Amino acid sequence: MRRPDEGGSSCSTSLNLLANNFHVTYDDRAVILHYLINIKLEGSKKSDKNAEISKSELLSIKNKLFKANPDEFPPSSIAYDGESNLFSSVQLPVSKFSVELHRRKYTVSIEFKKNLELTHLWGHPIPEELLHGLNIIIKEDSLRQRIKYGQGLYSRSKDCAFNIGRGITALQGTRQAFASTLNGLVLRVDSSAMPFHKPGPVLQFLEENLRLSFKENTQLSKQQRIAVENALRDLQVTVTHRKTSEKFTIIGLTRLNTVDITFSDDGSGKEVNLVEYYRNRYKIEFKFKKLPCLDLSTKSRMNYVPIELCELAEGQRYPRDGLRKEEEKRMRDMALTAPAKRQEMILKMVSASDGPCRESSLEVESADQQAAEGPKLENWAILDFSAAPACPKQQQRLQIPAFVQSLVRRCRDLGIQICESPAFVNASAMAALSNYRWLAEELSKAKQSPDGRAVQLLICAMSDRHPGYKSLKLICETELGVVTQCCLSFHANNAGKRDRDRYLANLALKINAKIGGTNVELFDPLPRIGGSRFMLIGADVNHPPCWNTASPSIAAVVATLDHPSPTPTLPGCAASRTASSRSCASARCAASLRPSTLGSIKPGRRRSSTSATASGQPIRHGAEQRGQRPRIRGRKRRVLADDHRRGGAKAAPHPALPEGRRGVDEERECAPGTVVDTGIVDPLAFDFYLCSHYGSRGTSKPTHYHVLRDDHGFTSDELQRLVYNLCFTFARCTKPVSLVPPVYYADLVAYRARMYFEGMSDLQSPTASTASASASASSTSASASLDHFVLPKIHEKVDGILRCAGSIEEAGKSTAVDFL
């Protein structure tokens, strides 16, 4: 929708801000030629599942076609979006071609679609197709010298690589995109940092990552085999014994060691020893014959390759969840830079030889609070998994007496009523988190105190983050009916430190919210809707990684049920849905806002005495992606706004650097409440940037809000004040958060639903020795049933306590999610 006025009024302070927008100069007589490319498997039908082609295969087929015909397809003049679009500065042949890849033949057809004239960049709105083409072109240009992951492009230069230990390297890069503003076409460039596996020999990576030592007669123990498989599974490698750039995916280790492996020769039919085969075929003598081979098999052929012949391919992201505390700190120190330094980094990357603007003519113009209310926590307990850490030399045990004393003091400082000592403290071990039955037994013992009373809250202390956390939540919330709060012993033991006090404050607020308390009340009523009956609705979609075809996309919707309270307690209710594809989940998330869905949502603890709401304000996350807004407008009714989350995978956040000194701290950070709705906003839409949080580290990144439709007649000031005030109501934080809480809660609900899914999937997962064909069949079966996946029903003892409940509409059953 269009902006209803000329923007919000000036408040007490006016600031000059530096935005990471670079004006673009171009030849307006130039034309981009848009072509469609269609790739199909020869002889296949649309209904044939084997005819589906992955994005990596599409790229390989396109590259092979272009390499075979360099005169007709000059690579430097063509950009490919990875799906069906080609953007070129030269004319391409409109014809059909045959390409063979991995013993399969494909038909590639190219047809002309239209001319995209750069003269349209002068007008408003700029055609979406033209902006998309420009973004693809600039990314394709950068890809020739950079590594692409997600929306980021990371430099291969050694000057931009930082070793953070255990075979992990952090690379600096950029995120960039063209955008239309009131000031004309700009290129928005932001800095980014990402941990990657260090490319090189696999054995060298294992020595650094697992601290293994390999000698000529080294054999792996059972525990070492499991650790090696977990460290290498799903990584891609190249081989050194053949001249090929092909990448192979590791699915595991062979059951036998290299020296014991034999296979049947296709020509003679005789059994051939693997070591003898490599000696005769490639003249290679192996040093580590007693190590297993890497299993690089595919659906069509078996492929065992000795570890010493394999090297990790570049550009493979290391999961942040796998980083240790000291590694995470190094990443934060590298990524969270002060505004002045971030500005310097961005300018340096723009002007670099491998930067995003290398072939574009670009110029740069130059914590304390008190909980509002809550019941008394009388019967609580501690289950200490850190009593037996997995790595005693590196991990801390919880110092229970000091922790209890500090937590009780912090709770009482915040006005939370809590019994001075826990009902009991049970010692367990981190190893229990890896064994579902053992974990269930430990939690069952801890669900009630020695006098037979059920515990109101069970605090679970861990020495490190562990995948068993999702199983713990699954057992407590669906089988035992126990409300839990987990904490890390490392943070809880930091006695006398400011960070520890902040950690305990957040822990206390989460505890208060879980037992039914209210953490925040706003002094002033919300603009326009304050005092009336209203419902705030938030929606989000949680997608699995692109390589995970066995997990669904999960859409979540949350809503308030305690209107007309001066401060809405979010969420009062929630719904979550699964879908087998990203587009399907996004569509269903939008459809979930219809009245019939809201009517079926199961209410949580708080329920208003009024029977109906006068107005509903849904807020959706991530709808700024290309082509999403028109579809959402067509499906939603009474939509208030969509937001672009700061720092998320779907978002392209834009840092704001204060130019002067007023309204900023000593690091030149923007003050909370800073709003920008002129200059860099969309000239034909109602959008604004809001920096609602305190930028304690790095550079503040505002959230970009877009109003899709407004049936309530908000002015710019009223809407901006409403969103900013809501950012103070988040139950887990003592300060305003960066993202409007309805969407924040929806994200947490979807994430918890994914944890339930993964916890249940872990119980049914195949063993590491399962053949690749069986694993493939299992994955296909799982994908086929994703739309009908049923989350477990919440335990009745927890159902009335937890702050939200949800339903899977396909199955018609309900479940609850403790997201706090």
C-alpha cells in the first residue's frame, strides 16, 4: 500500500545517518536480454520422480553446455539464477541442445523472453524483473572470484580468512542487492562473516578437529569411528588420484578397513582387493591401510575411496551450533565490529579487486527492570547433567550452592517470588542426553519432590550445548508433563561478572513467564488500539537446510488472547503446520490467517472474558523476497505489516551509521527508537526502518517493516510507535528487542516444532551402517508423508501452564510448544 502521509514527524532529536547504499551510474541505452532455459531428462515424464533435477545438477548441466560451446555462450556475458532464467549482454542461440552428464542425457532448450531496458531504472516503480536481473548479474560476476553461501559472497583471499581452530576458518564477505529508493537506484552492501571447513586433506582436518594422531598402523576404535563419521557425514570431497574437479558427498565410513575391502571386477568377475587395485591402476602405495575408506556411494554405484586420497572441497559452511565457546567468541569478535570499523570494511570490500562492484561504476556519498506479577515458585528442583561432563578438562560442573544463592537473589531483585532452596538436587551425566531411555528415566525420577508433590519447575544444568536438548523437551512436555528451564554451567558459574548477572536476569524472567507471571507492562497505552479489544497475530516459516529433503517446512502463527490488557502477553495461542516444500509452507502460513484457522486455535493460559475481537493485526516475517508480497496480499485479510528480520537468513539487513554524535553512544551506535522513513525507503510503498534495540556489540542493524494493508487508518507516527512499544514486551529480555515480538514468538514456535520433529526422527533414524539405497528409500518415504506428520500431543499437566498451544491441521490433532 502507499504511505498515508509524508512520513512520521520529527521527534526530540534529529540525526544525520550514513547508510550502506552506493549510488549506481550506468548507460541508460544498454539492454539486458532475458532468456528462459529449460532442462529435462530425456525420455522422462512429468510424473516420474526420477526426472527431478537438483539445483546442483542444473548448474553442472548448464556449465557443461557453455564449456562445450564457448563462442555461442561466452561465460563472462551470461548470468544464471540457478533455476530457469538467463540474463545476457549478447544474443544467445534459441535452440535445443543435448547434454550428457553422469551417464544420463538431458535436453536443454533456450528461448528468448524479453528485452530489459535500463531506461526503466529512471522511473518508479522499477520493474521487478529488471531488478532481479541486475541482482543475478552482480552475483554471477562476484562468483567468479568468491564463494557463495546463502545470500553471502565470501572472499577466497587469505587476507580475508581467519583461522579459529579445529580445522575451521572464518571468511569475510559481503551481502549485496540493488534497490529502488527516493534517491534513485542504489546498491546495498553489508559485511558478513561465516565459519567454513578449511579445505585440504581429510586426515589433516580430522587431526585438527578431533585431535587424532594417525600413524602407519593406526586403527580407529568404535568411539573414534562414530566421532569421525559425525564430523565428516554430508561433507563434499575431491579426490587426488584422478584429474577431475567432481565433488563427492560422504555418506559414512566403510565397515571394513582399507586392507580388507574387496570388490567384484566388472570385466573378469573376479574378487579384487582394493589395495591391489589402486597399486596396479594408479601406482599408489597406501600408508594408512588399517583405516576405513570413505563411503562416497550414490544411488547408482558403489564408491569406496581411501581417506588419504580425499580432500575437503572449499566453500562448505561449518555449523555455528558446532562451535565451542572460545571459537564462538572469536567469530563474534570478527563479525561484531564497531560502526566506524564496519564502515571502513564495507568501503574496502566495495573497492576490492574481487568486490561486488568491480565492473560497475559506483560512487559513495560521502538493564534493570522488575517483573510485573507472577505466582510464587515454591517447589522447584535441579537436575544436574554437568555433574559428569563429557570432557571434564574442558567443561565445568555447576557450582550448585553459589548458583542457587545467586539465582534466588536475582529473582527477588526482579520481584519474582521464589522459595529459597530447591526441593532436591539430582546428579546425572551428560552421557544421559545421548540415550533416550536413560534420559527418560532421569527425568521421570525428577518430576516430583521426595514428599510426593509435583515440581513446578525443573532446572536442567548442562556443561555444554547438546543435541539431546530436543529429546529432553520432547519427553518433559509430551510424556511427563514437567516444565523445564535449561542452563549452561559455564554461564552460571561466572561469579562476580557483569555478564553473569545479565544471564541470571534473563533466566529469571524466562522462569517467571513459564510459571504464569507477567514480565512487562507498558506505562502508556498502545497507539490507536490501546483500550479497545484487539488481537495481535504473528506468523513465520521455519525451513530446513536445502540439503535436507527428509524434514518439512514448518509454518507457525501466534496470537494474543488477553485483550484489552494495556500490555499484550504474547503469545496467548499458536498454530503450527508442516509442509514438504518451502513454497507450500509459505502459502499455507498465509492461508493460516483466515478466520477458520484462528477459530480452531487452542487457547493457552490467558483467556479474555470478552468473546470477540474488534480488530486483528497480523504481522508476517520475510515477505520482502521477490514475488512474495503480491501473493500474500492476495491471501491475507486485514494484514497490518510484514517485517524483514535483522540478521536472519531471509533478510538483507542494512546497518545505519550515525554521522554526528548526538543520539548515539561512544561507539557511534544508533539510539533505540531511531526511525528512518525518508531517503532510503521505497518511493511507492509504506515502509520504514526501526532500530528498536540497544547495540551492545557490532553495528546496529535496523528491522525493515513494510505495510501491506491497513484497515485501521494508522499514521506513520502511530504505527512506528506501536511497533517500537511492542518491542519492549518480549518475555525473555530485560530490554527492547530488535524484532516485533509477535513475529519473534512465531519464529520460536516454529523452531520448537522443528525440535519435536527432529527429536522424534532421531528415535527412528537408521544406523550408520545402513546401506545408501535403504537410506534413500527412507528419505523418499519421509518426504512423501511430511504433509501428514503428526506432532505429539502435549501432556495435560503442562497444557494449562505453557504459554502457547498449536495444531497440525492436516492431522486434526493438537500439540503444545514451550518456546521460552
